[in-house]
Amino acid sequence: MRTDTGRVFRLEDYRPSDYLIPRTDLSFVLSPDSTIVTARLLIRRREGVAPGTPLNLDGDGLTLRLVEVDGKLLEETEFSAPPESFVLHRPPAKDEFVLTIVTEISPSTNTALMGLYRSNGVYCTQCEAEGFRRITYFLDRPDILSVYTVRIEASRAEAPLLLSNGNPGATGELPDGRHFAVWHDPFPKPSYLFALVAGDLGAIHDEFVTMSGRAVALAIYVEHGKERLATYAMDALKRSMKWDEEVFGREYDLDVFNIVAVSDFNMGAMENKGLNIFNDKYVLADENTATDADFANIEAIIAHEYFHNWTGNRITCRDWFQLCLKEGLTVYRDHEFSADERSRPVKRIAEVRTLRAHQFPEDQGPLAHPVRPRRYREINNFYTATVYEKGSEVVRMIRTILGREAFRRGMDLYFDRHDGEAATIEDFLKCFEEASGRDLSQFTLWYHQAGTPNISATSAYDAAAKEFTLEIEQSLPPTPSESRKRLMHIPLQFGLVGPDGQDLSYAAVEGTAVEDGVIHVRKRRHSIRFSGVEERPIVSLNRGFSAPITLSLEQKTEHRVFLARHDSDPFSRWQSFNTILTEATIAGSKRILGGGEAEFEPVIAEVAGAIVENENLERAFRALALTPPGEADIAREIGSNIDPDAIFAARDALVRRIAEANRDQFLAAYHRLEDNGLFSPEAASAGRRALRNVLLDYLATTQDGPDIASAHFGSATNMTDRAAALAVLVHRHCERAEAQDALHAFEVTHGDDPLVMDKWFAIQAAAPGPNTVDAVQRLAAHPRFSIANPNRLRSLFGTFFSGNQSGFHRADGAGYRLFAETVLEVEKRNPQVAARLATGLRSWRSLEPKRQELAREALVSIASTKGLSADLSDIIDRTLA
Ligand code: ARG
Ligand code: ZN
């Protein structure tokens, strides 16, 4: 484990490397405890650099065996190899030389899962961001592009399959039951895209013919016996390849495309050139093991990694500060793909929910950072919702500002101009400015300023003059180390909704740039006057969530109800009802804190009933509209002095109130939506299940709730329904025998499938109330749990720390003590995953004072532990700062 050196990396310190590595030949002689890596590097001195300038390579935990320069063994005095680098004191004065380095590593003891490690007996790698330096000494930075040839040698019995990047080359047998394979990747790439897999795996094969008629051999490698579970992923891959050709004109460029699923993986997946490596959770699926959400995630992540081939691999990042250049853009691309493959409005609502649940709290707490950060201590901690999700929103706003055509021209220019390069955000933006003739300089602040902007708006209608005025004000709250903010360019899609639900037209507009239904907010205040507005409109603002902001818009409930029923923009319809539910819950929690009871206006239950019946709306949309805001969403809206118990009670009361008022109607709809027994993972079928399962959650709070839920569980013919019923039973009726029986039945059926058991762990970890701390502790001792596996950790502890408001934030601080203990224990094996778990307390300052103090104590107890990793101390220090 690399302990924290406190070293800070700064964007402004970037300078090109003195040396380049145009060619990299690697040879691996694999063995679990002692793998020998021989790197033959063609080193080229960059033009203008003085001959003899020392060469400084990165390394991490390597055992150096041998060094040669141009075939000549080096003396000990000619180099030094302290723990984190290799320094060649006086490289040859000529322009190019060959440096050969032999290192020894131990994949079987690599528990950090960075570099070369073993997962279920399979050798695999994870090099992004800085894992390659755990394999050999190298210029391990993304602007060093090299052409790789890789030779892998292993025991044939242990590893019949030998894979690396690029196209396959020679293979052959060796003495003692060993064999080898050579791979060559003609596309220069940074070291973080290097990958190797060796093991005994099953596969499914397919083929894709590209737009220019080249056949690409596709394969997905999985554990033997699980081949059938990869068919959905394969289908998603072929659809992704086709979509990227049609929508972005991007063709695949190698003869093969391989995906490998492994069960021990720190993140979701990795876009290594021609050899994507996946967390098996995002590959394996059938109706009995995966939920509809899993299918949607698989489709999105398969697409995401594939799309990286152009946005990330062909054009990579100059340095890690530019991470959003590939991640934000690629998330934008996978969102568009899912929107095209499924329902665009439903996808948009789901995206916004994710953004608000993950990015907003980050942006509004101590870990806030710009989409393009200016400094970091540990880059692995910057694979964040801000870089990914907000990064995608920023690209989406560019499209909104430019329009689809100019946006596409900008993308084409970007691909054209920067193919084969390591680029920056400035390079990217310039392409859109040139392609559109627009000035994006103010817009650029979205990349540089942290924090969620707020727009507040008021409106007035003058019936006599037929004028509608809108007063808009922007503000951006301070974030860590950025107290003063500059004014942003915020594109707000809007409509003036008339009494019949249609958008009203207006004759003219004064006060600011309004173009094609978009208000371009650029100043602090705008007073916008629409003339020739025949009737009193209700303003619908930030349609489609065109900008990732918070909106303070005083609006009467009756106006929100009107928009929830009639807005022509589906996102805004969803938003209006969601806001009604959120405001009602907040008001309810205040009354509860004041010693009273939550009360709700009857119109809320009425609208909910009308949504269920409205056959003009997609079922998936109706399901989302009826899903009440989560406890964390409500806490975020309240902002400070949070008491999670009051929020829980208010939300629970709201659900009961809606269910009670609509009981017969919900039950009838629930039965109408029954399964016909034939499963399809497609959006329409998933939408039916989603609506039925939301209704189940309401019905579970009514009389016979436990019976309905346990019947649902017992008759489920797919995992979506089964897991939904289990969650309802465990979250709403955990004291009842029905809940315990269902848990037991689930375990008996799925005990041998770790990915399915992850759901069993997560459902229990998400159970509200004070008993869950103890339950989580008990589950950590369950034979199917393992502290070594990131998926298990995320299911049990990740869910509990980040997804269970009332359970984790128990008033006596027991949750926080478990947090500190667990984070420190996990850190010993895997600092990266420990750091991720530790973000569970990032919003501690918004808690009420007693909980705040207990949370602080837990954080301080971690901070005062000796020898913390860079990963964990970075998170804890910033959280406490
Ligand atoms: N580039 C990967 C993706 O597709 C994420 C890899 C992150 N890995 C890490 N160790 N930080 O989004
Ligand atoms: Zn990515």
C-alpha cells in the first residue's frame, strides 16, 4: 500500500515529458507469486531536451531484477530505484535508445486490484489511472502514447486463454506444458489502456461487420458455465457498434473486440483498447438473476466502454485533470444511446435522479470540485459523479446551445483534428466554437467552477397589456477553496403554458437572448418581458433539465398540479409532481419535529390516482412519477440540521396517505398489470414491471399488505419482481414472518450465486430503522460475504453507509462507529474501495448537531490512524476540512 505523502498535483504544473516511448515490447512469464515482466522500451528524447537529461520512470511496489541500455547491463551506480521511481542518471546522449527492464511482481498477493492481479484464478489487469507502474517502470502518464507488442507465457493448464490489446499474433507451445501468445496493437496508446488476461474461461462469439464492410470478431469471456448469461451483453455490444456508426460516424478499428468479465473489480468496467475488462455484475444477466435495472446498466456500460474506443482511446487525455474529456463525453454518448434504444423521457428522468442523488450532494459538500479539477492528491478519488455525470451534463448543454447539427459538426471536427492525440478540454471546446461560430468563453466556467448554480425566478402577468415578465437571478454558492464565483452561462429551456396545456406564443421578447425556447442566462439578473401573450401563462422552466441547477421557483400547488397534468414536456411533468411530493414531505417532517403529525393536501393523492390511470403515459414514466422522493433527496432539499428520523416518518406517512386514498384503484391497476409469464428485458416490459412494483410498495402499507407482498414474492417469475417483493417485505414488514420466510427462501435458491446474493445483502442493508446497524454487522459474518470482494463490500456496506438514511444515521452514532471500523479494515487490503466507502459521510455537516458531533468523532478516529493510504487520507482530510 502506498502511504500518503501529502503530495499535491496541480494542473498548472503540467509540462511535457522529456522523453517519449514510441514502442513498448512487453513479455510476461506468468506465475501466481512470481511473474517476470520484461519491458523493452524504445526511448526517444524529445526535441529540444538536453542530451543526458536524467530519465525518471514511475514505479509502485516493483522488485527490480535487471536493467540494460541498448543490450548492455547497467551497473548499480548508473541508476537508482527508490520505491516509487526508477532514475537513469545519465541516459545515452543519442536521440533514441532501448531500455530493457526486468521486474518481478506477485499477482496473487495484489489485493488492491490495481496492476496485475488474480480474480478467481484468472490473471487480469487494471491500469487506469496509475496501475501500469505496478507492472513495470514506465512513463505512466496519459500523454505518453506507445505502440505495444505483448508476449504472454503461462501454463496451458492454468491459462489456456491468453489475451492482450490489439490484434492476435503468433501462438505456440513451450516445454513443461507452457504456451505463449503474442498480441500487437497498432494504435499508439497510453499505459492506462494496457490490459492482459490469462486464465481458463468460457466464451461466446459473434461477429460485427462495420460500415465499410470489415468483419470484426467479437467475444465475451466469462466463467465456464455462465456463457449463456452473456448473450444480452453481446446484443448490447452489437447495437452499440451500429449506433456509434449511425449517430457519430465512428467505425471500429481492430480485427477483434474482446470483453472479459471478472468477479473482483474495483469499478464498473474498463475500456482497454480492444480488450474491455468488466465487473461481471455488468455482463452476466438473465431474467432469473438480473433485474430490469441490471439489464439497463449492462446495456449502458457495455456501450460506455465501447464508445471509449473513440472518446478516450483514439483521442485520449493530456493529463488526469482532463479526465472529464473522456468520461463526461462518453457518459453523454451512452446516455444518448440508451435514450435512443429505450424511452428518451424516461431515460432523462432517470439520469436526473442519478445526478441529484450522487452529484448534487458531492457538489454541495466538502468534496466539491470542478468538472475539470485543478488539483488532486489521489487521482482515483476523482472518478466522481461530478467528472462523469456533471461532465455529461456540460456536453449536453453544449448541444442545447449549439443545436444538434452544429454540435455534430463540432464532434466531427474534434475526431478529425485530434485523432491519435492526448487532448485537453480547451482543444475540445475550440472545436465547437469553430464549428458553430459561437463564443463559449463564459460557458467554459462549467468546467472550472465547482458547485450547483441556483436559479430563482418570479413572474407576473399584466392582463391589460398582455405582457408576461419573468425575473430571473442566478447565484452560485461558495465551495471549498472557491469563495468567489463568476457568473455562468446557463441555458434554460422553457415554455409558457396556457390554460389548455398548450404553449402560448408571444409576439416579442425583451431583456435577454431567448432562442428556440431557450433562455440564455448570462448575467446575475434578467428581467425578461414577453409581449403579445394572450392569456395568463404558467411558466415551465428548465424543461428537460436543460441545465444541472437547483431551481427556486415560487409556485402555487395548484399551478404545479396543472403542470404535472398538462406540461407538454414530459420531464417537467414528472418534475412538477416530484416537487409537490418533496415539498409536502418537508412540511410534514417539520410538523413531526414540532411534535405534531404530518398532514397532506388531498390533491396529492388525487393526482397520484390520476397518473396511475392515465394510459396516455408510458408505464415506466408513470412508475417514476409515482416513486416518492428518497429520504436523501428530501434531506438535500432541506439542506441543514437534518433529522433523518423525522424525514423517514414524514415520507412514510405520505406513502400511506396516498395508498389509503387510492387503495381500490391501485389494487385493480396492480392486478391488471400482472405478468403473462413471458419475459423480455425490453423497455416496455420493464415499464410494466416497474409500475406494478411501485404499486406494490404502496399497497404493502395498506391492510393485507404483507399478504400481497408475499404472494408477489412467491409467484414472481423473474428477479425484478422477486427482488422488489423482498425489498417491500424487508423494508415495510421486517418483523413479520413473511419477511423472514422470503429472506430464507431467497437464500436457499440463490445462495450459490454471489451476484444475486449481493441483492440479498443490499436489501437488508437498506432496511430503515435503528436495528439495521446490528443486522449489517451480523451479515458481515455471513459465509457468503467477503471483505475481499468489492461487489460484496458495496452491496452491504456501501448500501448501508450511502443508501440508508435512518439506519446509518442512528441517533446514538453506532452506524458511524461501524463506518470507521469498516473503512479502516477494508483499507488494509484495498485503499481505493475504502476511500469510496468513506464518502458515505461526506454530508455530515448538514446533520443536526448531535449526529454531527458523533460523525465527526468517527471521521477523526480514522484521520488519526497512522500510515493511512493516500486514497483514504485524501477523502477524510477533505471531508473534515
Ligand atoms: N475508465 C473507466 C470507465 O469506463 C473507469 C476506470 C476507473 N478506474 C480507477 N481505478 N479509477 O469509466
Ligand atoms: Zn468511462
